Amino acid sequence: MKRLLLCLPILLLFGINVSAQATNDTIYQIGVTRPLSTRTRVLAERVGEMLVICDKVYSSHVVNNKIIILNVGGEAPNQIINVVLMGEALQIDLQKLSGKKACFKGIVSIRRGKPHMVITHLDKITVPTY
């Protein structure tokens, strides 16, 4: 019985440590249901983290044959985030994305004062079907 009482705090401590590690890998999803100010604030607070951004693609701009920029969450210059497509991600059908809700998984950073995310793989882009 004494051994159990001595081991219990160690087990609890170990359990708390494991649960804390799990929250470090949490992916945040910003969707169209949240107000614009909330989505903008959440992105600003999560710079450098892996996020899933789900919102409407308002427009796209083909910079050259290696870069496409998507305005997500609003028309430029009021978009929530710029999603930069490069590499394999350039194979996506832009007509499939334009005007529709899409989800992008990547690391958020700031460029020219606006949040942006660089996507290089197709598996980081999903278009919900509902």
C-alpha cells in the first residue's frame, strides 16, 4: 500500500507531462464562422506555428510559372492571409479553388505586414465537399 502511495505522485506527474506534450502539436483551424477581427488576431498570435486555415479563396495572382498567390479570407488588400503556392502545389486547379472554401496546412509567417503561408505540396491543400 505504501508503494502505491509513493508511486501515485510519480504516475500523476508523468501523466501531466504527457498531456502537455500533446497540446504542443495542436493544429488550429481558422474558419469562416469566426468574425474577421478574431481570425486576424488568431493568425497574428500564431506566427511561426503550424496551422490549418480554412476560408474562402477570393482571388489568385499568377506571379510567374513558379509562384501563385491566393487571397484567402477577403479581397486584396483586406485578405486574412496570402497563401503562396510553389513547387508541387502549382498543379492545383485554380478554377477548383476560386470562390470556394479551401483548407491550407502550413506555417504562418509575416511578409510586408500581412500573414502569409507558403505551400509546396498538394497534400497540404484540401477542398471540403459539402
